[in-house]
Amino acid sequence: MLIQFSVKNYKTFKDKATLSLVASGYDKDTRENENVISEEKFNLRILKSAVVYGANASGKSRLFDALSFMRHFALTSSKESQKGENIDVDPFRLCSKSEKDPSEFEVIFINNNVLYRYGFEAVSDKIVSEWLYYKPNTKEVELFYREGQKFKIHPKSFPKGSMVEKGKLIRDNALMLSVSAQFNEELSIKVINCFRNTRIISGILEIGYKAYSFSKIKEDEYKAKYLQLLKAADLGIDAIAPASIDRNSLPVGIPSNLKDALLNNIKENEEIVYDVKTLHKKYDAEKRNVDFVNFSLDHDESEGTKKFFYLLGPIVDVLEKGYTFIVDELDSKLHPNLVCKIIELFNSKVTNPNNAQLIFNTQNTNLLSSGLFRRDQIWFAEKNKYGEASLYSLADFKTGEVRKNEAYEDNYIRGKYGAVPYLGSFDSLSIGGKKNEK
């Protein structure tokens, strides 16, 4: 479960920005039972969902890029790079000082009733610092702290960390967390699993999770849940079936990236699901159901129907396992009412008994008037005239400035909360003809 993520000096975030999933004390009487998870051991109330708004180029997607980079680097730095290879950090480049400073990332998770706080600073050629703390009970314990290639390690709670450090097995461009996990350090593996349990996807680039959703339709349990959701979405689909083929007989012309994704999601001797058949009712002249017609999901269904189907695999997966689901542009191609239903799946105790989380960004202002979110779940990314992005929530405003039941959508559009574009006059432009003269 994600509690908090912070980033500093990465892409458009020059100063530290923090996305917190800790529920505000000011909203305790607003959707508390539906939207909040109670972690009594640590006296925390954790939000099940959050949405990020902002103008184009304000930093909404860059926030998710930062968490995606941290996740990938934590999972792979010990095995996918060699000594001397650069780290793919991207510091804020619109300031002569910050472009030379390290990028910083920190995340807080709860996993199996233990709280973990992990972070690192990096420049392109080395790890500047790295730290890991955990809180098994009431006191936070330092497991290790690193400055360059100097390490302070807890000998009892993190023993294999001492082993890899003494053996000089940690490159200056690799993370202690990743290396120690390779050597079966128990607490490192648990933190690595927290990253694995955080799923981050693009709502626009659908290839990866499309292939995953296709592959899971072969399982009866997933197929039944897919159909339930498709019917609830009122898409006119009465049944679904996989269109399978031998791995050596994929259709000519299938995009190479989809082919690779499909092959990566199956075992050696399994058949590949390259499309899905959707069954629709056929009617006679008197509107009586007389037959059924098979459609191809990829070739006959609308873009919105296809996008919703592609999302079903990840949605069912994270709801079943209690993972954190982060989606850049969730609402792309989807009707606002359908997006609301996806949010409701995560807020509901019935459909989300394992406390999965949904975090996404959007330009869909209708969600602000849906009544699905509390103030502490609504976040904004805003960029100043120097190109520096900041992050804040409605709960950061004083109570008198933003009331619980005010018209969030109208107020946001007219600029009360910031994070909207300040547009110049288009009338004075000379594009496509003579300059408009009044």
C-alpha cells in the first residue's frame, strides 16, 4: 500500500513535491467508510484513490514518470547495468544549479503490517546517497544509510547488507537495495515486492496491458469477471471468447510491439490470444432478438470499448491482489460515466475488499462534481513562469477557502484553485489569414 511519494530535481520538479495518500483530519465526515482505509497499528487513515489535475505541461505525467523511474531502477539496477554505465536521471534543466545537483526520490509503503521508508539521490554516473528505514512497531529503525560508497548498516536487522558491502559487491551506479535483494536479504526483498505491487501504466499507450488482458481471458475466472464488467458498462456485449492461434501462426501485419507483448505473456507451448470475439444480439424488423453476431474486438468495436477491455486485466488483477494502480490519462477514450464506475470499484468495500489503490491524472473536470472524491483526494500540478512544477491538494487550502460541499468543478475551471492555463488572446493571431483587426 502506497503511503507517500516524494521527488525533487527530476524533470519539471525542481523543488521537492510530495503526493500523500494520508487522509486529512478535516474530511473525516466525508466518504470516510468508502474512501479511507484504517491502519490502526500506525494510527493512519489511507486513501484508496487520488486524482491529479493540471494544465497541459504542468507536471501531471512527469510525477508518474518519476515514480516509474524509481520503481524500474529499484527493480533492475543490480542486473541491467554495468560499471561505468550512466543512470537515466533527468534533473531540472532550466536552472544552472539544479542541472548539476542530484535527483532525489523517496517512497513510503506499508506491507504486511510493517511500514517502510526508502529513498535515494542520484546523478548520472553514481548514487549520491541511499537510505532504508522500517517500522515494525512504534519505532522507526534505520536499516542502512549510504553516502557514496560509505555505508552504515544495521548488523542484526540487515545482515546480508553487511556481507555485500564488505565484499565490495555494490557498484557506485547500483542501489544497495537492489543488490542486497539479489543476495536474498529478506527486508530488501519485501521492499522490492512493494515496488512490484505498484503497477504503473499509460492510458494512451495500450500495447502492454492489452496483451496481458488478452492472455488472461483464457482463464475462466478472469473471463467471467471481464464479462460482468463489460455488461455493467452497457457496451452491448453478451459474451466474449478468445481468438487463439499457434505462436508460429500469428497474422501477417500484426504490429511488432503487440507481437512481442503477446509472446512475453505466454508460456512456450501455449496458444496466443491475438483478438477477442464479442457476441452481440441481432434483431428482426420488429426488434425481436433472433440471433447473435460475433464481432472482432480489434476491428469492429469502438475505441472506447477497446480501451475499457484492455484495462480489465490490470483492474481485476490489482483489485484481487490489493495492489496500487497508477494510470497516466485514465480517461483517454472513455466516457466520464464509465470512468466514475472504475473509481467506484476502488472506493467500494464490496468490489475492493483487499484495499487496492487507484491514482490517476486527468483533464476530465466532470469528476470534480461527481461526489466521488474528498478534498484530500483531489490534487493539482502547477508550473510557474520559471518552468518549475509544484504539487498540492484541495486539503492544503484553509478550511474557509475551500469548503467541503462547494462546486469544485466550477471553481477549478474559473481558476480558484490554480493549475489552469493562462491563455492569451487568439483573436490577434495572424494564423491562416490576415491579422484580426477590431
